[in-house]
Amino acid sequence: MNPSFFSRPELVWFIIGLVLFLLELVLPGFVIFFFGVGAWLTALLCLIAKPGINIQIIVFAVISVLSLLALRRMIQKRFFYRDEGRSEVVEDEFTGKEARALMDFEPGTQGKVEFKGTTWKAESNGPVHEGQIVIIRQKNDFKLNVEPKK
């Protein structure tokens, strides 16, 4: 990239934000989104005022972390959970879907499954064999609770 690109910090922050938003589409966790928000708000600040690089980095970090802490749970509840008289029921891209076991594992041990091209840690209440199709019952952070497909 030519040097004039780096003399336009609002463009740099905008592109960083765009890359972070695109990464959120392929990586699980719903965290990177808020860093994209921080980058875009920093780009807006750079467009309005001309802060130095130190201020830009501080603004990016503060906005990203504060938005993550303040909004993540609220957005997850709004878009990923629903209430049907029970405790929170996950309505996500995992629950009820099929995955493929990458190794044998027994109840009480941890194994690995493949889901949508990504390897996940998994646990099961029943024995699972390599290559077997399993049903995802629950997602806990980066671990899936699965059961063998009948």
C-alpha cells in the first residue's frame, strides 16, 4: 500500500473494522464484533477530529471493551435466546445439528467432532466412535455436548 493510505487513519480504522466484522462471521464466540464496532467508531473520530495514534488506540481499546462488556449479553439474549417458560433455550446454529466424530470417546472423556469444517471439543453421555454422526445437544463456550445419532 502506498504511504498516502496510512496518512488517512479513518480509512485504516474502517478497513480494520470491516476485517473484524468479516472474521466474526467465521469464528465462533460473538466477541470480535465489538472490536469491529470500536474500530469503526475510531474511524468516525478520525474523520471528525485528527487525534494522534496514541489517542486512537486508547479510544479503540476503551470503546471495544466497554461495548463488549455492556452489550454482548444483551445482544445475545435478543438474537440467540428465547424464553418459553423454561430457563434460557439456545436457538443457535449448533443445537440439534449433526456433527461427525473425529475420534472414539466415552462418557466422562473429551473427544473431538467436526462441525461446519471446524474441529470442536466434545463430550457425550454415551460412547461415540470415530466417523459416527452425532447430534449437538448443547454448546458450552468452545465445547459441544453431543449424543450419537440413532
